[in-house]
Amino acid sequence: MNELATIIATATPLVYATIGEMINEKAGVINLSLDGSILLSAMVGFAAAVGSGSVIVGFLAAMVVSMAIAALVAFSSIELRLNQIAVGFVLFLLARQLALFFGDPYVGRAGPKVPAWDVPLLADIPFLGTVLFQHNVSVYGSYLLVIATFFYLYKTRPGLALQGVGERPEAAFARGIPVNRLRFVYTLVGGALVGVAGASVSLDQIAGWRENLTTNLGWIALAFVIFGGWHPFRVAIACYVYRGLLYAAGQFQEELPEFVQVLNTLPFLLMIFMLTVVNTQWFRRLGDTHPRWRNFLASDPPSAIGTVFVRE
């Protein structure tokens, strides 16, 4: 049970990042600065928390910084009509260097940490209580985020409008939906969640700052949005499975030290294999056979992702 609880807790930053990027891409915007944004927000969140003594201030500061980067991505792609991939990659490099430069004084310093908080009554449930409800607010927030995102996307009119601007922006505009405005807003929302991901590393998972604290977390999140088929539940499952594979690989390293390098790459190889499986024709036919599960099983990207919408 403790092992499962550890996997759930360590997957939390990845859940926030993947859901944030999924929302961006659902709206048609790719934020390739993700890895740099997470690193910079982790540094800023920790620095703000150290200076103020409050993890809440740290999380808010991390969100603001990540939203600022997302705003640059949105403005350059929507207003200036620049290539989203190129802009995102440049901002990734910039954010990374800023984090390393300004974070140097905070390396090795102690800081506040998100306090543990067991959910009353639920924490006492056998097995599930230990695994799911003996963590902290950051972890519980990731549960609520996944559920809320699902209902928002598939059960509300604004959620359908969000999908519309990413799938058929011309049709959405014809129905009176402000395509570019929504794209800008949802890019900021995704950026805020990426900021929460960074802060949850430096103020919860590690409770400190060091160089390369979140290395590759953003790139992994980008891959898992694809693996998760742009569906909140599948995206979250991918995060938990990945952390579980990493945990298992770490356990096997103690028993098979001569295969350390192989075991370190095993989770990535297995995820690539699973990504290949879910994109086969058989998996797609399974979704067609069971229409009620079509949204969950679908893995097609939003049709207008990465494109610029220009009002005629």
C-alpha cells in the first residue's frame, strides 16, 4: 500500500503538467516551452516561498511566471502568427537559462513544504484510505483537476466550445464563438497548471531547489498528452503507470545492479510500446464498436492544433 501511495504522490506534478498542456492543445495551441516553464516555475515558487515563508505565495508566484510564458506563446502565435513550435522552443531555452541563473543562490537552501493532511473519514477506509487520502492538498487537487476537466470538456457548453476552437475553428467562429480569445484564455489556464506542476516539485516532492530539478518532466508531459489521446483520464493513467514503472525499475536495480542502464530506460520503452498499441487500427475499431467509450479510446489530435485562425 505504501508503494502505491508513493507512486500516486510522485505522479502529481506530471498530472498537473499533462492536463495543462492537454487543455492548451485542445484549444489548438502547442506550448513547447513546457520543460523550461516547469523548471522556472519550480525555482520561482521555491524562492517566493522562502522569502515569504508561505507555500501559498510560492504556488501563486509559480503560476504567474508560467502564465507569463504561456502568454508569450499565445500572443506570438495568435496575434503575430508566428510558428508555435519555434516560439515554444526558444522560450524553453530562455526559461531554462533564467531558472539556472536566478536560482543559483537558492541551491541547497531549506524552505517550507506543503503540509500533510489526511482527509477526515476517507483516510480511514481500508487500503484506499492509505493509497489515496493520506497525502496533502497538492495531491488531492490533482484528483479534482482530472475529474473537473473531464466534466468540463464533455458535459458543459463551454467545454464543447473549447473543443470546437481546436477542432473546427471556422465552424466555431460561424456560431459566434470568439476563437482567438478562447485560445488565449485557455493557453493561460494551461500555463497556470504548468506553474502548479513546477511548484509541486520544489515545494512538495523535493522541498528544495537544485539545477535540473525537473529535467525532462515537460517533454514527458508533452508525450503523455499524445499517449493519453487528449483525454483527461487516459492522460492521468499514463502518468501513474509511468511513475509505477519507474518505481519498479528502481526496486529491480537493487537486485540486478548489472542492468542499471537497461532498467532506467525500460519505462520509456514500455510507454512507447503502449503508445504504438493504442494507435493501431484494432484499438480504433474497438472505439467504433463501443460508441460510449469512443471519447476515452480515441487518440486523434485536435484537427486544428498548431494552426493559426484568421478571420476572413
